[in-house]
Amino acid sequence: MRRTAVLLTSGSLFGLAIPSFLLVAWLLGSASGVVGAAILPPPGQVVATLLAMADSGELVQALVATVSRLAIGFLLGALAGTVLGALCGASALARRLLDPSIQALRSVPSLAWVPLFILWLGIFESSKICLIAVGVFFPVYLNLLGGIAGVDRKLLEVGTVHGLSRAQALLRIQLPAALPSYVTGLRSGLGLGWMFVSAAELLGASSGLGFVLDDGEQTGRPERILAAILLFGLCGKLSDVALAAVGGRLVAWQDTVRR
Amino acid sequence: MAIALQVAGLRKSYADMPVLGPIDVGLAAGSISVVIGRSGCGKTTLLRCLGGLETPDAGSVTAGGAALRRESVGYVFQEPRLMPWLSVARNVGFGLAAWDPERRDRAVAAALDRIGLPDAGQALPKQLSGGMAQRVALARGLAPEPDLLLLDEPFSALDPFTRAQMQEHLLHLHRAYGTTIVLITHDMDEALVLADRILVMRGGHGVPGHIAADLAPALARPRRPADPLLSNWRASLAGLLSES
Ligand SMILES: Nc1ncnc2c1ncn2[C@@H]1O[C@H](COP(=O)(O)OP(=O)(O)O)[C@@H](O)[C@H]1O
Ligand SMILES: [Mg+2]
């Protein structure tokens, strides 16, 4: 009795308990007519919508549009965050010069830039990618800088007694020590990237998952909205798992209880 | 080339609180000096000043009239301070980046052998016990074959048997390279087994650390803690340490 309880609650499947319950409630609610199809269409209809989208090629097209926007925006934002984070981490001069301005920009909610980006870069791809890159930039920059600045002074002293130059200490001690924090930054950056790609596409796009969301609203088809939400969630989770797996390998040396 | 060390008028304070000095002492080239004293009397501060990790408020540390050169000094900290992302072998070779890889690999393998961890090269620091990690840190300090070796309680985390082995290892290295050694301990037997010269430090509680006694135990090597001659020295050392 006790043993079964332990088995049930210790497995990774335990986390599926609440989603399964909600799915069953959703199925029953739809089947019994308690929940109207105009509010929440039955699961079967959402699946059918997904299949139809796959059949017509719309699914692949939307995924490709969204994922490529995200990928380009993420790479640009992460690159800028990495370069500036490393620069400010390495040089106190650069930090004193750049960090106050970056911190000031950070206090502007990223979505507030949208009108300006549209004016400057047009309504098409550039402004969307720019918004995503801005969203990704900040967590990458902040975590890398924090990781470099937070390196244990005791380890830096090991560099000192071995005669390491500033540049060598950065390369051989500070950057590796900052790696766990950097991976965290990349993961939160990716999460924000998904958030901003959906926002950018909602605000005006003719392709992508966000467009499917918007289209579902305009045409009053909640099953399309739910299908797009499902895809967003799935893709977001998959990309995070992939990044966490790569990052986890890089920081496997960490002596933590659980990764 | 072993180096002689001259320390003159060395003082250090933290936040206007004097913790060390003045220290005036000359250490002969190729000698083993052991600094012994109670916790908080300023031993680590002295060693950090010698190793260039602290800038003294006054005084100088010179080798043959010239400033100490960074490359000629090895330092082993009181804690292992291994880089957690590097394998044991890479930690041991940390100070050998400028060596050619083949020579480095040989030096690392030999160092691991001598500290009794020949098969631990690929392990990560998190897999080591405290004593193992401290031995790896010792190997890292010894590997570059420094002219002057500064050791801050390097064996205090080791069990008595391993401790004796590591002392033996240090003496062996000293015979081979003639390295000038300054070692901190709070263990009287360790001081008496190793030292050509014992510097007894006093200080703490507002009194800046200073050298209260300077002994040269005339004992034949190899030394054994059980040796009755050594016991006499231990008694006088205990007397010096308990005075305050
Ligand atoms: N970084 C520091 N800042 C302020 N006080 C310090 C610092 N390091 C050491 N001290 C003080 O200096 C004194 C000597 O310390 P230390 O040299 O570490 O002693 P020991 O190594 O003999 O135990 C102690 O009173 C300690 O509190
Ligand atoms: Mg100490």
C-alpha cells in the first residue's frame, strides 16, 4: 500500500496527473454539453483541426514561419547579449560606460518598442525579429555579466598565483565559472523569444502560429486558437528541453543536488 | 634555482586594524621554514604577503635584493580551490599551460602518481573527498617546480597516515629540487618533522602577528615523531606556544 503510493508519487509520470484530470474534465464537459462548443470546442475537434492543418500544408508553413523568426531573433539577441555581457564582465571600464544605459533600456517594457520598430523597419520581418532579439538580449546579457562578476574570488586567486593575465583569467576562470548562469540566461532568453514571437505575429503577420491565433479570433474559430496554443506550448517545451540538454552537458561538472 | 628570501619591516592591517608586523626575517635558499602559531595570529596574512596576494602596508619581500618573480613562486592554499569544471589532471596541469603538451602530460602523470592518485586524472573535483582534493591542490602547486613554495596548512585535511606520506613526498621533492619552502601548520609534530627552522608566531585579539621565537631544531633526518630527541623539542615548542 505504502510502496504503491511511493511508486506513484516518485515517478516522472506523477506530473501528468493534473493535465490528465483536466483533459478528462474537458472531454466530459464537452460531451455532456455543459461547456458550449463556441466557448471551448471538444478535444476531438482541436485534433481534427490540427490534422486538417497538417493535411493542407498550413501547419508546416506556420511552423516554419514562426520557428525561423524565432531562430534568427534568438541568435541575434543571444549574440549581442553574449558579446556585451562578456565585454562588460571583462572590463570595468566597459561596464561603467555601457551597463547604466543597458539597464535604463531594460526598464522599458519590450513591447513598448513595437511602434518604433515598425516605423523604422517596416511591418514585415525586420521589426518582428528585432523585437524578439531585444527580448532575448536582456536575460542573456544579465546572466552572463552576473556570472562573470560573481565568480569566486578564491578561484581568481589561483589564477593570480599562477601568473595569469587579465585576459587569461577571463578565459580560463571567469567564463567557465559563468557557464551555468549563462545557460540559465539562454534558457530564459529562449522563453522570452517564444513570448515575443507570438506577440509580434499577433500584432500583424500573414503567416506563423501567431497569425493562426489572430485568424482564429477574427473568424470566430476557437478550435484554431486552441490548436495554435497547443503548438506554441509543444514547440516551446521541445526547444527548452533541447537547450537544457545541451546546457546540462556543458555544466555537468557542477556539484548540485539535482539538475 | 632555489632563492633566499628577505622580509623587512612587513606590516599589514585590515580596515585600520593592524593584524601583522613588523616582520623582519631572512630565509636561507633551499631551507624549510615552518610557521606555527594559534589560529588567528596572522599566519595566512604573512604567507599571502609573501606570495603577492596582499599588498603590505609597509615593508618589502625580496629575493637576492630584487623583487620576487611571480613565475618562481608556488602557492598551496588552505582549501583545495580546484576548478570544478576541469578534470583532476587538468587541475594539476593548471600552471603548466606554457609547457609543451607532451612534457605537461608526463609531469601531470608523475604528480598524480606521487600523491597516490594515479588513476584519478579523468575524475571531476566533485567526485573527490576533501583529503583527495587537498592532495590534488598540492600536486598543482608542486607541478611547475617553483623555486619558492608557500604552503598554508596543506596537510590539515588529511588523515595521519596520508599526512605522513605527503610530508615524505614534500621532503623528497625538496631534496630533488632544493626548493625554498615556507609551510604553515598548527601541528607541532609536523613542524618538528619538516623544519630546518621554526618560526613561532603570536598575535590576535588586537595584537598584530609577530615572530615570537625562532628555532632551528638540530635533528638528524629522517625524523620520526617518536624519537626522544624530538620529544624534547616538542616540550619546549609546546611551552612557547602556550605562553601568551
Ligand atoms: N580579509 C580580511 N579582512 C579583515 N580581517 C582579516 C582578513 N583576513 C584576515 N583577517 C584577520 O586577520 C587576523 C589574522 O588572520 P589570519 O592571517 O587568517 O590568521 P591565521 O592564518 O593565523 O589563522 C585575524 O584576526 C583575522 O580575523
Ligand atoms: Mg590561516
